[in-house]
Amino acid sequence: MKYNFLRYPGGKTKAVTFSYDDGAAADMRLAETFTKYNLKCTFNLVGLSVERENGLSVDFIKNEILGKGHEVANHGYNHRAQNKIRSLEGVREIVDCRVALEKALGIIIRGFAYPDSIPKKSTEPNNFERIKHYLPDLDIVYARAAGSPSDKFPLPDDWYDWQPTAHHEAPDLFETIDKFLELDVSKLYIAARDPRLLYIWGHAFEFDRNNNWERLEKICESLSGRDDIWYATNIEIYDYVNAYRSLVFSADNTRVYNPTLIEVWFDIDGKIYNIKSGETLELR
Ligand SMILES: [Zn+2]
């Protein structure tokens, strides 16, 4: 064996995910559009707004977001920037939001999107390293940032600094999408055949403000319905990648055991394997 690469469900090399913030009324149209195109989105909701049903009703979130396979993640109880408040307040923002959303929706929430700012650039009164330090203790497993657009489509190497590919208003968005769609991982140099992820983020109310909902339709049309793409929420990607990383190999790489509950695909030197939950597989 030379290299072993993660492959998404079905042996796919590409995944697409969306992440939209704040849960305004415009998110209704957004959710319905993603559902119409069989795309998956993570909705980062504000605890207080959900409690007050300010923007989205609890019924809508349950039926049209969670019920259609989208994810709800934490965006702070009052939508306060983590780097602009003390650690104690930052912790409380996240815990209060979790409690509010979990109580209203009957789910368990592990995802987070940083509200209002780019924590990496922060210095006072809180800083990125301190924020990242307490997130795991709050059972937050990933946190989406926003600030370093990239057309390399990597999976995050730091789950607490998960950088999207682009905002939906990015001027070169459709060039980026074309580049992603045209990418053939199997034709790249043997050490560069990592799985790829296209990650688009934004706010639904921006489509209202800019009066350009047709842009969303165009994004969805260009990305949907492709056999070579896995459409997943942020937490589905996190859980899948961690299942892959939990595989247990024999010393000589001829045997692998899957201790997780998730069926996992991987590529060894161009051959695709899949291993079911609890299975031990001989690699030949
Ligand atoms: Zn926000």
C-alpha cells in the first residue's frame, strides 16, 4: 500500500455542503429551495430568536429543516461575537443557545458557527486560542469561521477553524463551482488524491436585500443531482470523517476493523473499499 484516502459514501471523491446563519424569515425560502434540489444545509440558529419564534417558527424548523434532513447548529444565544466578550460570557452564549435549541427542537446539537466576527483576528478581551480551548468542553465538535476563501476544496485540518470555500456573493463563485465540478481527483498526482469539499455559506436575508434569489437557484442548479457528489450537512461530514479516522489497521495494513456505527469508504492505490459497522476486512 502506498496511500489510503478517505472516500465519501459510495466511494465518491467530492462533497458539497451549505451553512446559513441567523434563521431569519428568509430562511424559509432558502430551506425550501435546498430541499427542492436535494441539497443539504446547516442552519445556524440564535437561541433567543428560536425561543421567541422571531424569524422561523419551531414548527417550520422541525418539519421543513430537521424533517427534510438539514442540520440545526448553534449560533449563540444572543448572537454575540465570542472574541468581543469574556470567556465566561462566551461559554454562556453557547450553553444557553444549546439548551434553548435542544429544548425547543428535541435534538442534540454539537455544531457551532462563530457569530458576528472572525475570531482568528481577535485579541481583546478574548482570543481564538482561548475560545477554541473551551469549545470541546461544551460538546461543540466543530466551529465554522469565515475569512479565508479557497479554491483548493480541502476538508478542515482544524474543526474549530472550519473555513468555507466561499460566500455565495463571492464574485468568482461560479468559476469556483466550475473548477470543483471539473476536478477529477483520480487524475491528480498520486499523493494529492485527497477527498474534496465545496462549502458555501451566507445569510438567506442577503438574497432579499440584494434581490437576487435567482443566484441561489443558479447555485443549486449547477451543483445538484450529480452522481459523483455526496450532499451532506456539516455534522454528517464531521461524523463521517471521524468514522474514517477511527478505522483500526493491522501493522502491515492487510486488515482493517471498523469500530464505528458508520459504513466507511476508502481508496487504497486506486481501489475502492467499503467497510460496514463492526466489520473486519482483509485488504487484498
Ligand atoms: Zn450571524
